[in-house]
Amino acid sequence: MASHVEGQQPKSVSRMQDATTVGTMLNPSLYIGSIVSDPQDRVSILPPRIKESMPSPEPKPGEAGWLYRVLEPYYSRESVDNVMSAMMSGQISSGAAWPRRLADQICQLYGVPVALPTSSGASALHVALLACDLGPQDHVLVPSFTMVAVANMVKMVGSRPIYCDSAPGSLNPGTEELLRKATPRTKAVIVCHTYGVACRDIREIADLCKERGWWLIEDICEAMGSRADNGELVGTFGDFAVASLYANKPITAGDGGWVHAREPKHHDRLKSLINHGFDPAYHFLHFETAPNAKMNGLGAAFVCSQVKLLPQIMEHRGHVATWYREKLSDVPGLRCMEQRTHDAPWVFGVETVDRKTRDNLRDHLAARGIETRNYFYPLHLEPVNFYGSGGGGYEV
């Protein structure tokens, strides 16, 4: 069960009295309400398989509100002091020293020659996909069970996401699931290490991609600091890795992310792609279309001091996961999420025997102020695939 939290908002803001929302939500975070007058208008035309499986409405907390949030940002006084230092010295933009310091720390942590801070995990993935030179004829194998940003970025570069099922008993696809969906047009694979659980076949997938000439991008937005079964950090197997520094991640810039690469030859291209395609030799001559994906100096200053704490944070998360598994092991009808050799997931999930039991459990916990989330809704069933043209390979 997963969530994200950005801390408490002032009451005058949190109630959003003038906003249009569906139901009353306390302390909404990035909640935009409905984009149609009646949300059922869009649901009614969807295929039955979506309407029958779509998530139930989110449970509301009791009168006391949320007492236990799924995730809240963690940072130290040093983070605050660094932001103040950046502000007082004018080091606030992407051209400041702080993003470079952050890049150096990431390179040291992951043992890579290239790392560039970005505005988000999604923009980092966008840039990595652009660096793969994908086109409209290309297929990208992606997990069906992951955050929608993964498929969105594949579509943003004009390629087609091909959704792959999870391996039996796993949160991630394995080698067999990828091969089952591969085509002659496959050019890249994205492995997501969903919920911070390392893909059990990551070494074999890396070898497969090298053999087939496919790009391998590791999305570690939920898995920074996580380790594969062999003890290596995830994010060190692929050609590129992308990470998120959003407020619900183990370390955070508020918003932000990074992209890193295992080969130094990618540095100049990635640096250009995150900055409108600027060329260092001809400042206002642009040779390719590219986004503005840079991270500002304040966000980089905020997160810099946290990087060194990541191993300690992951050790603590491992303890928490152990406590959950021990205390929930004898609960009938409840199964804990996949456990790998190094067990320190980003969020901790449980699975119930059926949907009704799950919804009743979530309502029970919400009434007592305990916030939960459903698992991701499978990408191949997302309504976005049934509006407009293109979008993805829907079957898994």
C-alpha cells in the first residue's frame, strides 16, 4: 500500500474551499479535481474489463484526520541550512554549484562517470529515451505494473510502449516475460524495480539486452539505494538509470531527479538534452528538439546533504520491512509483498484474498487514521489507452 505526502498544509490552504474536487479531501496533495463535470462520463464508455477492475474510491479518514501517513519527507537541518546558503549567495539556478555537487555525489555513490540532475524522474526518463534515438517505428518493453510516467515518456518520444506482465510471484517482469513480448522492432527495455523491490532477473536482462543490441534503462525512481540479489546497487546494470527526488522518496529535493550513465561518451549529449539542446560551441544554434529538464540550485542544495545518508536510510527501511513481515505473518488471508535477498522496499505492500476484503481493510484502517493506497493500476488497462490514437500494446 503506497502513498505520498508533502507535509501538512496551512488550514486555509488545505481545505481548498474554492476548488472543484470530487468529494471532500483533507490535506490534498497535487489534487486537481475532475476535468469533466461528471467523472462518470468518461468511465461509462470504457470497456467492461476496465470498469469491472478499476480502483474503488479512496477511503476518507475519521474525524481526527490522518494520524499515520504512508510516507512523509525526511530531511535534516543541514538540508535547510544549505538552502539558506544557496539563497544568500545567489546560487539558486541550474547553473549554480549545487547541481554540480549533487552530480558528483551521485557519480561517487553509483560508481558511474556521468550523472546529471533533472527536474523530475519523468524528465530524466524522457532525456534517457531521447538519448537512445528512438523513433515512431520502435517498440519499448515496459512493465505493465508500474507508474504511468514510464509509458507516458515512451509516448512522448514518439515510440510505442509494449506492456509486459510481471513474472509469477514477482512485482517485475522477468527475462521470459520480456522475450514473450519482444518483436523485431524492439529497441529498448525499461526495468522499474517496482516499489523498490529489485528485479530478480536484472543481471540476465542486462545480458539479454547486450546480446540483442537493445538499450537498457533502469528506472530507479522507487529503488534508489536498493540492491540486487548479488549485492550490487540497482541502477548499475543498464546503459542509463533514472531516479526521482520527489518528496515521497528516501531522499528528496521536493521535486527533482537525475539521469546517470555507465559510459562517459553519453555526457555531452545528455547535458545538451536536459537544456533545450544547447550546443557548447554555438550557444544559440540548436541541432535537435529537446526539453528543459534542468534542476534548480535550491532543490540541489536541499538534497545534497542527504545522499550520504542513503545507506543508513535503506538500513532503517530494511528493519521496518522485517517488522511488518514478522507481525503480519500469522494474519489469515493476508500475504506480504515480494521479498528479495536485500529487503528494504520503498513502500510495504500486502495482498488480500479478494477485492472486497481489501476495500474493507482500507476502510477499517482509514477510520482509525491510517492512510493506505492501492497497488498501481495496470498500464495496459489505463483509460488513456482507449482515448485518441496510438498509445501502446495493450495486452499482456
